[in-house]
Amino acid sequence: MGIPVAVAGASGYAGGELLRLLAGHPDLEVVAAAAHSQAGQAVTAVHPHLLSYRSMALTDTTAPALAEAELVFLALPHGASAALATQLPASVKVVDLGADFRLQDHRAWDRYYGGGPHAGTWTYGLPELPGQRDRIAGSDRVANTGCYAVAITLALAPLLAAGLAEPDDVVVVAASGTSGAGRDPKPHLLGSEVMADLSPYKVGTHQHVPEILQATGATTLSLTPVLAPMPRGILAAVTAVPARPGTTVEELHEVLAAAYQDEPFVHLLPLGRQPHTAATLGSNAAQLAAGVDASSGRLIVTSAIDNLGKGAAGQAVQNANLMLGLVETAGLAADGVAP
């Protein structure tokens, strides 16, 4: 028997992806999968592809239902994790996939999320940031990163840390698949609405902006998110003004290579190649590519992830592995699925 873990919010897309990854994990065993409105249903009635759970039913989302676990994943809507987390025993480790505990500034929470008081700040769950891996390993409570935040932070943070880019003029255009909006039915996410269409949303107000500023050290960030007609994936184009005019693409590539040379899940593509969301499908990988705009001289880093993988469930399992003293890559793949 592996280390017992539980998933709250197991009926959603991120919760389902967590269950899929945990089914193949060599060291973890799911002892409870909790949901709200679908409690009592078989896991396979909600997630037909998860045959490993054909004898398991979804339970109510209560602290007693989860307390047998050594670690609990909270895959709940933003604002819903804090109340449940406070009811769990202190001995239970928690990875929260929501935003409740990501931000340090309560004013940023009020501005971008609202709907209740700021719950506090947990250890930020992006192991690839300098020094963060050890902090996560020593923590009992970890706030998983947002999906856009992963793609953008991995692209931007090394540039600012190396003094290669200016922190006060960062512009990002990023496209996301529809699963990033959750599983609740919404008219604008119907197949007939999404197919053959691209549409921007939350322009200038996306909730991941303060998280990215906090994680990277940037001082301003303009983010234009775009809804793309695909189920999963994020592709981000991150641009910044170089701190030294005339910075070459080779210099940019070198900085990124130095930052991620030992990282198992971050892959810097050779010069001249660009990332594809399809190449990260079903994996915990991030693909990056360096570029310099020929007209403006702006630095460009393009980034691709699976929003349900490195952007949610995969990242959560990576954090859990560190918190439980397991091999960081256990149960996770850097290889995508094709076609």
C-alpha cells in the first residue's frame, strides 16, 4: 500500500487529471475522492476514462472524509479551499490547486479575486524558481501555481534574475484551451461557440497577473488571454525590453539554458524551433524557445504547457512528491501524447 492521499474537487477537470496521474503513481494511493453535487456517484460515471477507480464512489467534501489521507489535494474553485483547509488536522499535508493561498498582498487578492477575506499565504509551489524546491520540501501547506502563471513565470523569471530584461515593460499574449475555465457548463464554452474561433477575455484584469508579478519580480505586466478552440494547453508569448540594447537571441538562449539545464520538466528548444501545445499534451513538461524581435529589439520567450498538467495536476503531484520526500519525478512524464 502506498502513502494515502485524497482529492477534493475530484469531479472537475483538474481533479480528474489528478486521479489519472495518481492511479499510475508508484508511491501514492488514493483513499478518497470527494465532490459536491456528484457525491455518491461512481468515479467512472463522471470520468469514464478512469477505469482504475471503477470500484470507487465519490464522497462528500468534508474534512472527516479526507482525514485518513497523509496528503490532501484541494482542486476546488477559487475561494473554496480556505474553509476546508482550516478543518483538516495539522498532521495532514495539503496542496491547494486554487488561488486562496498564493498571494502575499491582501490588496491584490481583494482587487483580482474578492468575494471574501484574504486567507493567508502558503509556500508557493513552483519548484523551478531559485530556492523554492527546498521550501516546498520543508512545507506542510503548498499553494499550487496558476496555469498561466506557470507558463509565463518559467519564461520570464530567468531573464529578470539575470538582469537581461527590464521589469517594468512586460507584455504577454497567451492562448488557453477551454478546460482552463473549469467543467461547469457555460454558454460561451459550448462546442458550437468555440470551434473555429479565437476570443480574448479578461483583458487587462486576469487574476494571475499579481501572482506572476510576485513570482518573477516584474513591476508591470500586460496580459491578454485568448480562448482557443482546443480542450487543453497554453501557449504564451512573453516579451520584454532588454536591459542592454542589442541583446542577441544567443545571449537570451544562454540565460534560459543556464536556468533550466538540470530541470527534468523544462525543455529549452534549439534555436529556430518553437513550442507546440500538442507536444506537452498529457505531460508535466514545459517547452520554451528564445527569440528577439527584429524591429523593436524586444526579447521574446515562447512557452507551452498542458494547463491540466504542469499548469495544475502535474504540478500538484510534483509538489506532493517533494513534500513527502519522494523522487520529484515519480508518477510524472516529460513526454507528451501524440497525435
